[in-house]
Amino acid sequence: MKVLAVINQKGGVGKTTTTFHLGTALANSLRVLMIDIDPQGGLTYMATGKDPDEYETTIANILLGEVPITEAIIPVRDNLDMVPANIFLSGVEAQLINKIQRELRLKNVLKNVADRYDLVIIDTPPSLGLLTINALFASDGMLIPVEAKLMGLRGMAILQNLLADIKSNVEGFDVEIVGILPTFYDRRTILSREVLDEIKEVFGSQVKILPPIKTTTKLAETPAFNKPVYERPETKESDVAQAYLEIAKEVERWVRS
């Protein structure tokens, strides 16, 4: 089993949408578990269509050690399960702060389902707090969505500094960057094209730059349909749909490597 964190401490860069599209695509060939570790519960709503607050057992209970992870897993579709999250998760960081091995809570509980899944995908919150640190320590790799805007590059730099700090202070910490995913890309604008070129120039020699996800209202409508764009008749042939399917192939190659 491999674990992939979709991570960027900046909000609004497409982490949840990316997690959902990868999870549903990869469930066609792998056994996948998605974990929502964002108190906003966006992935929970997108995948299930239910109000996240309707779930009584969530990732919050798991991290606090109140129930085993198997009690929080809910089926989404064939070969695809998830652990939901809701607003109660927002208080977990404060409760964990004095716990032993607080940054390893998620990593330790995932050991209990290692034989059930080929891949775990974690949707992380827009912060670099203890929840995100748990996701990092639990992961073998990370996929980093970066908004094709100048502030997107700044967020990437902050994340790089965090990773460097962890690596220098934690023995054995080594999480592979599976890819950088440019999002909200608009090839009609000079800014988007320049930022994409800069992403390739700065990071292209180190990690894989994945196909950019274009700005489109069809993608923003995903939560209303609870279906990925490549399964909706009006969007299945779109550039965005094909890009996500190609990215899923890249992730599957990583899982099987």
C-alpha cells in the first residue's frame, strides 16, 4: 500500500477536486481509500453528496484514538472507500498537542488497513499545522497543486521550506514529490503562461510537472454532481477530463513502481 498526500498550505488551489478525480479514476484499477483531513469536509461532500456534519464517526475520532479506522470507513463506489471529516476536526490539533507521537497518529492507524488497499489519498487542509504534518508523516509521496498565479509560486516556496526543515530535523523522513500540478491555468493570459514556464524552469529538473488543469466552470460544478468531469456526458471529452485521466495514469505508475 502506498500513501499519497495532495498538499499545499494555500487554499483554493484545487486539492479537494484533484483528490476526488484521482480517487475515482484510480478505483478502476486499484483499491483506493480517500481520507478527508480538512475540517471543511469538502471531499466528504464531493464524494458522498451528504452534509459532512451528518457523519458521527470521522477522521477526528480516529486521530484521537476513540475508534479504529475501520469504523469510520464508508463505501463510495466499487474499489473506492473514504474516511469523512467535518468541523469537529478543527479542535483535534489542540487536543493532540500534548499527546505522545502526535505527528504519527495517522501513519500508525493506516497500518491497520495496509492489506485492504493499494493506495490511500489524503486531502489536506489549507495550513501547515498538525493535521498536515500527520498527512506528511503518513505518506510515501505527495502531489502538489500549484495555482498558475504568482501567489501560487509563493505558496510552493513556503512548502519547500517546511519540507527542508522537517528533513533536517527528523531522521528518516523522506517523502517523494510525485508531481507538481499547475491548476487554474488559462493559456489565454500572459500571466498563466509565464507562471507555468517558471514552474517548469524552477522545478522541472527535479520533479515531474503534470499536465495543467485549465480554469473551467464545469470543474467548479463537480460538488453539485458528485461525479468527476470524465463521467459527465457534457464534459467527458474536455481537456480537463483528459488531463485528470492522464495524471491518474502517472499516479498509478508511481503506485506500481
